[in-house]
Amino acid sequence: CVQQTKWSLQLMTQRALEAESNVEKLKQEISILQGELESSKVENENLRAGQTTDLGAVKHNIDFALQNLHKIITGTNWSIRQLASGAESLHFVAEVLESTGKISEVEVEKE
């Protein structure tokens, strides 16, 4: 039972670390896309100011940024759900370990 609990704890820890890694990657992607969005905003402002810019390229950049933002949001939501699930599992494993420790203490006292 203790061996299985240790294995479960290792598995949950690994999942939590993977989810944290995914969150970091998604944060980096968000940062890149925010830069692209700012660039698109500047191009939009230039268009409004009367400067000539390829409107098709601006629209393409905005569409591309929006598509990627939607992908990142979906990935972030998934990672957050995994982190929450991993935290719940770790909490459960901690409770099992505490119970196992209490049982062991009672057995030692009986001897």
C-alpha cells in the first residue's frame, strides 16, 4: 500500500511538473503574441493616420494573432485543470500517508 502510494505521489508530482512546464511555454507564447498584437495596433494606427500600409497584411497579422491566442487560451485552461487535478491528487496522497503513519504509530505502541 505504501509502495503504491509512493508511486501515485511520484506520478502526480510528474504530472504537476509537466503542467507547470506547459504553463511556462504558454506564457512565452502569450508574450510573443502580445508583441505581434502591439505591432498590429501600431500598423492600424498608422493606417488611421493616413499612412499607406498593406491592409491585407494587417488583417492577416490580426487573424493570426487571434487564432494563436485562442489556442493558447485553450492550452492554458487545460494546464490549469491538470494542475488543479494534480493538487487534489497530491492532497489525497498526503492524507493517505498521514493515515498510514498513524496506523504505524498505533502498531508500534501495541508492541
